Amino acid sequence: MGKHQAYTTDNSFFCMRCGNKGIPLARRESSRREAHHRKKLYCRFCKEEVNHIECRTLDEVELFKENFKNGVYIDEAEASVAYVRNSRVGQIHLGKAQG
Ligand SMILES: [Zn+2]
């Protein structure tokens, strides 16, 4: 297990809902953002627009996978999908997970 692999600088987006890697975006802007920036993208697995998590390093990818496994994004993913479906209403209800 090499600890010093070169980090890729590709921005990857991972679907919050299914955890699959989304369609890569070629972005030239070097705007600095916080880690795990959210972006709403079309997911070809979910077949609708879902919030994706931007991962710029392998560490962030690992963190995403860990969070995904723990169900961290379930509410947010559903809220983002619900928002698209009800975009005319424009209301997001973020339910708090029980337990
Ligand atoms: Zn998906």
C-alpha cells in the first residue's frame, strides 16, 4: 500500500444517491472551493439530476465513499431529487434522519 501516490487533479463528481462516479466535467476555472462541493448533475445511473460531490483528491474520494457507505448523503440526495421534481414549488424539506 503506497502512501505516496500522485494525487490526480481531475475533478471527479460522485452521485450522492447511487455513489457512482458521474460524468467528468472539464473545468478550466481554478476557483477555490471548499472540499466536497456540491453540484447538481445528471446521473446516468439514477437517470435524473442529483447532487454530486466534487472530489479533487483521492483523499476526498475516500471520504466520499466512507460517507456514502454510512448513509450521510441519503437525506440530501433525496432532497435534491425532490427539489428537481418540485422545482415549481421551490421548497426543500430536509428531513432529519432518525437515530
Ligand atoms: Zn446516481
